[in-house]
Amino acid sequence: MNTVDEKNVDPIHEMNRIAQSLLDINLWGFKESYRAIESSKLIFDSKWCRLNLIWDGWDYLGGNTISIRYGRQHAPNDKAIMIWNGEECHCWHDVNHALHFLDGRSVEDAVKMINSHPLLKPFFEEEYRKEFKRRQPEWLAKMHAAIWQNYGESFFELFDLRQPELWEQYRHFLKEFYDTKGRSSFIKPPLDKVC
């Protein structure tokens, strides 16, 4: 695929292809529940949680890029922040802190290992990144597929509304994480306010 072809790809079609072929969403029971052509967003729901693929666009050095986020069943399609139990909170989540929590890692160790989880480390090595040069969506999908394969249902259960005790433990972990690491005064609500 040349640069012009890469720039002109249909984002929804490409994210759907990646979700089906690289994430194997059918195996995990995810079904498409929302698509927004104007904001280039594709959301899938399972019995546990929601999966949000967001087209980030074209980057000259990296090619097309996407983001992958997870939400609990109440996460809205079109917002990253919502009011839950009277509190403003982030409702779409990245995986880094979740993996440290699921591993039972101490907050102190998690702070030292920011963005360097052992399972994800190989994906950031030069040789692996070279293989996926200018194919970030495929690289990211393979990384998330490895997470799913490694943790299985326990990963998705973290976001499951039917697991309130587990979620409260995770919220406590995040609070302690940011109490230790520090919080940016510019990010509102603070990153440990999650729902």
C-alpha cells in the first residue's frame, strides 16, 4: 500500500477489519453496537464491557493510527467523561494500570514501571516495531490480542458492572497510584476518578 492509499483508507472499514481479523472479537463475544463515521469511532459490546476503537488519523512518520479503550457498560458512546454516582469521572480506559492491578503488583512497583509492563515490553522493542512500521493499528491490535490471550476473561471482568468489589479495589489502586506518583492540576477530573 502506498502513502496515498494509506491516507485515503476508510477508517470504519479498516478498524472493523482489524477488530475481526487481529483482535478476533467474535471469539470473545463482542458485537458492534455503535459506529460514528464523522468521528471515526467503532464500539463493540460484550457481556463484560465495551471496546472502543478510535481513528486518530494520519501521521507522516507512523502512518494511520488508532486508539483502543475499554469502558464499563454505562460508558457513553460519544463522551470520555461522565457523571457517575454524582461524581465527574473518566469512563473510557487504557490498559497499563489495569494490567499492573491484575498482576497484583504493589502501587510502588507500578509507579516505577509506568508504561513498561512485562507483557507489553516486546511490542516496544525496535525489531518488533520495525516489522509494523507505518502500520500502528495492526501493531496495537496485536498487543491487545496478546493481553486478551494472556489474561482471558479476567481482563474483561475488571470492567464488568457485575463485579463492583473488583472495580472498587481497582479505583483504590488508582487513587494510591496517583497519591504516590502525583497528579497533574491541569487534568480534570483527576485520572484516578474513574467509573
